[in-house]
Amino acid sequence: MGGKSPVTANDEQRVALAALAGARDRGEADRARAVLLTLLGWTSPRIAEAFGVREDTVRPWRSDFGRGGVEALKASIAPGHCR
């Protein structure tokens, strides 16, 4: 499967993605950077190679953003987990 991703972002979302890309949480930062690269035209295989992950890891990041915006890329604590 190839081609251009349907993921889009408005200016506000791009600013929020850039901020999240600098997050302390590496997972959040990687997900935000992957979406930013998607917006620049990078494919899932290329992003996966750059991040050292599998393609099927990248696709859900992009889908999550498409469905829930920047908030969907943020780490969540499982219910009942204590810090």
C-alpha cells in the first residue's frame, strides 16, 4: 500500500504538533513527529524506517491523529495506575 496519506492539519494543529514533538515523553514526541513528517509527504515505510519501528506501528499514530487530533497522540495512564 502506498500513496499520499489523507492526514491534514490546520495551522493550530501544526503548532500543537510541533510543541508535542518536543515533549519529554518519547512516545508522544515520536507520534507528533511522525504526523509532522506525514504532512510533509513522508510515507509510512519511510517514517517507520526513520524511527526504527514497523509500518503497522506508524499507521495507527496517523489514524489516531485523524480521528482525535493532537490530544489523541498524548500518552494516557491506564485506569487504576498509581504514580
